[in-house]
Amino acid sequence: MLTFLLRRMLTIIAAVLLVFTVTFIFSLALPGGPFNEDKNPPPQVREYLRERYHLDDPLGKQYLDYLGSVVRLDLGASFKYQGRSVKEIITEGAKVSAALGAVALLLALGAGLGIGAAMALTRRPWIEKTLSFLVAIGLSLPSFVLAGFLLYIFAYKLRWLPPAMWGTPQQAVLPALALAAWPAATIARLSRETIRDVMRQPFILAARLKGLPRPFLLVHHVCRNAAIPILAYLGPIIAATLTGSFVIEYIFAVPGIGRHFVYSVMNRDYPLIIGLTVFYSSLFMAVNLLVDLVILWADPRIRLYKAR
């Protein structure tokens, strides 16, 4: 277990370093710059800003200087938002994105697991076909199309919910629904297949022959064994949902980190681009590591395999 954890930590450090390096290279390769003529600063001001932010230093020195700052968890100051650090911007935006993502994740888990179990266990074909049709729509419909549909129906036609902004529970409903649709459909399809696969296993047949009640069989045998593949797939879904969606946050004017990522590229805000990318990648890999540890704890077979 300790060897597995150490190996994964080294892999995460190497992956974050690679992400940082690639992001640094591509950020500086973008055409234009944060203080070019299209931003209309006087030449003296532009020269002062480039000197202040060390943009005229050799690329190798810039890379090593900023890498050292990131190692110290100092992501630098934003070029666009004067007087604000990248860490401060990410912290403020991450709180909103995490809140939106948590609501969407709860909706996705509840709806996905419920629909998947209903499709796998129902004995009425019309129910399975109806739910499968809804899952297919959730998988194929882009989130921005669903967001526009929800806005048109519930905000402009029925006027039940506010169309945008953030701060009240009502304002979180539409973006959370739009963000939760694809994860819910994915979880539903995966849970349907895993539950059906477990139901075909010999030990389930043996439990039926022993006369175990169906509710006990489903809870203690089917659900516990079907949870392992679902947990393995939840890592990317959790990371993607908790960090919100660039498109959803833009459509509903949610002040999360998604809009900062888009604007940072538009403004050539190099520290903010690199800081957000490193944050996203670190969070993604940390969540996947946490999910792997939960799977190791939940499934003794995997622990025995890792111990070999």
C-alpha cells in the first residue's frame, strides 16, 4: 500500500511538471502579448510593465523562476487584474465552481444511480426503453444546447427561475441541471451495465437458490459488487463536475474559475493561464488518487493484487 501510494505521488508530481512545462511553452507561443499595442498603453508604460514582470528575461530563466514560485505555492500576480494574485483569483472562483459542481454532482449521482438501477432491475420493457431514451438524450445533447433550452423554458417562458447570476438557491438550479445532465446519463449507463453483469454471476444464482430475500440480495450482494466499477469511473466525473464548466458558467454568468480561464487566454495573462491549468490538473489527479484509495479499501481483491 505504501509503495503504491509513493509510486502514485511520484507519477502525479511528474505529470504536473509536464503540464506546467507544456502550458508555459504554449502560453508564450500565443500571438500577441499582455502589453502589446492593441491594449493601447504608452510605449514607456509598456516597457516598464515588461521589465516589472520580467517578460524580457530569457525563456529559460522565466521558466525556472516561475517553476520555483509554483513549488512554493506562489502563483504570481495577474497581468489583467492589477493588485490581485493568481492564488486569490483561483480561491474566489473555486468556491463558486465547487458549490455549483457539488450540487450538480449530487444531482448526477442520485439521478444516474437511480435510473441505472431501474433500467437494470425493471421487469417492464416500456420502462427500460423510456429510461434508455432519456439516457441517450443526456449523452448526445451538448450542455450548452441543454442550457439554452432550460433558459428558454424555465426562465423566459414560465419565469419560474432566474436566468443568470449567482448568490441564491434559485440561481443555482438551471446551471446545476445543465451541468449534471451528461454525468447523470454516463453514470446511469455504467450502473445499468455493471448491475446486469453482477446479476449474471454464479454467486448471485447461489444466493437466490439459498432463498435470500430480493432486497437483501440487491443491497448486500449486487450493489456492493457493482459499486467498484462505478467508483473507478467516478474520478474523472467528480473532478470535471466540481471544477464546473467553462461554457455553463459563461452562459449563466456564474463567477467561477471557468470564466477566468477563458479571459486569461484572451488577455494573454500568462500567470493566470498557468496557475489555472496547474490547479485543474492537480485537482484532477488528486481526485483520481482519492478514488483509487477508496477502491483499494473497498475491494480486498485489489489490495491482494497490489500487494504482490
